[in-house]
Amino acid sequence: MVKLILSGCNGKMGRVIAECVRERNDCTVVAGLDLNTDMAGGFPVFADAADCVVEGDVIIDFSHPDALNSVLGLAARRNTPVVIATTGLSHAQVDQVHSASRQIPVFFTANMSLGVNLLVELAKTAARVLGQEYDIEIIEKHHNQKIDAPSGTALWLADEISGVLPQPPQYIHDRHSQRRKRTKTEVGIHAVRGGTIVGEHDVLFAGRDETITLSHRAASKEIFATGSLNAALFLYGKANGLYSMADLI
């Protein structure tokens, strides 16, 4: 039984993860980290990671970028593997995650869904085949409570596609102020926020007289919860280093 410390336990994703854990027999949540110290999950909750006195086998961080320092600090002090599932990290914070992986096992990916990771691979294959003869646009849609835009997954898609193109493209996030034709060396990234949309990502390849669209739709947050739990179980007992969904698959 793998013992988990859940950062962001009283957030929307944290509660979904805790509920999924209750239906499994291979892991259990022994403590939570959250500014809201409500113990509705049946385990102790600490507002500050430095105050956590409970030992765990793996830390799952599905909280807020502001919590990254304290979570990585706790993991480093205890030499505990950590799954970083929080989105909206800055470039400096991503570098911090990479640095931490030299000391502890770290699982880090822009999206915990197996389907989204497959979408990334399919988009890279399409980009290799179609090259810059096709215009590439990425459209992401999320609920109206999501703070960061564009989503980390959309930016991840753009970066992965960019890596296989013959010439690195420019990312265009806003066209309304531009009075010019679209160039071949750009990728458009668009964010939609509304209602209770869990998460939708489309990669559009628009060529002469045809379009190809690769899409992923998330029906519930459980796919991300399940992915983070599978990542935690995978990470338990691993050597120091940086791991991703590609390693789990």
C-alpha cells in the first residue's frame, strides 16, 4: 500500500483524487497540504508543508504554482518522490522541477491524461508529414474558473510540434490587433473559457482545399486523477531522475 501526501487536497482536483483513492486498494492518502485545512477527506491537512509531520511514500502536487517551492522543499528534505501535476508553471519553475529531479525522483508532464499524451504524439507525426505547407492552429477550451490561459497542455502541444518542424514557428496568441496576412512560420494558440468544460484541445492543420483536425475531449476530471495516481505508483521506488508519461506508457 503506497502512502500518499496530497498537495492541494481540498481543491477541485484534490477532492477528485481523494475520492478515486477510496475506490482503490493499492494506495491511500495519509496527509494533505492545503491553505484550507478542512479534514473532510479523513486525513490530517497542513497549511504549510514545513508543518507536515506525517511520512508518505510519494507526494502528489495538484495545487497552485505558488506552492511549488514548499512542495519541492518537503520532497527534497525527506527524499520523497513527487508527482508534479500542477499547471501554469513559469519557465523558471519548470527549470526548478528539472533541477529537483537530480536529487529526487520527479514525475512531470503537462497533462496527466493518457489520451492527451497520445494526441501530442499524433500531432507531432502530422507536423512531420505536413510540414509548414499546412497552417497549424491550436484551440483549447476550459471551464470559466481556470485561471491560466492558454493552458499548459496547449503550450506543450505547440512546443512539441515546433520541435519537429523544419523552422521554429512564432506563437501567435492574439490576432485582432494585427493587420497582416498569416505567415507560414507561425502557430496560432487560442483559449476559450466558459461553463463547466473540463478540457478540450484541437490541433488544426489547414492546407489548400483540405483541413485535418486532431481532437481530445475530457468528459470528467477523473482521467487526470487516475493518471496522477498511476504516476505516483510508477514513481514509487524509482531512482532519482525526471520521468514523464512516456516512461509510464
